[in-house]
Amino acid sequence: MAGAPSQTSPTGDGLKDKSAEIRCDAAGALIQAGEHKQEALAVLVDGLKDTAAEVRGSAAEHLGNLGPAAKTAVPALADTLKDRDNGVRIRAAEALREIDAEAAPKRAP
């Protein structure tokens, strides 16, 4: 329907969704589009603390995809290296390598 808003297009509204997974995906999309960067970075950092391992891993991966632009997330990612889930720890280590090689662990966790 012409003129109707798309429910799948990434907007700032996705950052406030009830689902942490949707918030992380929206944040990653918005940052890639160059929109709402600070708010989206905050959503991704919050995603690193989610109860679901998939959300924590997704947040780490999105941050890593940003490279040096996500440098403010390095302390939170470093904390994520202690996550109880091995897959999340690996994704956090990979993200750190992409963002700041000096902050990354010398070997995988």
C-alpha cells in the first residue's frame, strides 16, 4: 500500500522494541546506515548483557562489524570475554580484533 510505513525498515523505533534481538539488529542496521550512532551503540553495549547468548553474540558481532567506530565499546567487550558461553566469548574476541587489535586477546578465549 503506497504511503504506508514499512514495518521491516530499520528506524529509530526498532531501538525501543521489546525484543533485545530486534533492538540489536536495528542498532546494527542504523549504524551501518549512518543514523542514530550513539543511541545504537548504547543498545549494542546493552545487548552484551542480555540473558540470551544469541543476543549477546549478535551484539558483539555488530560491534565488531563497525571496526574502530565502536572503540567506546571496548571495555564492555573486554568484560564479555568472561561470558559463560564460549560462542559469545569468541565473538567478543573477534569484535575486539576488528575494533582495536591492541585491546584484543593474543589468543582466542
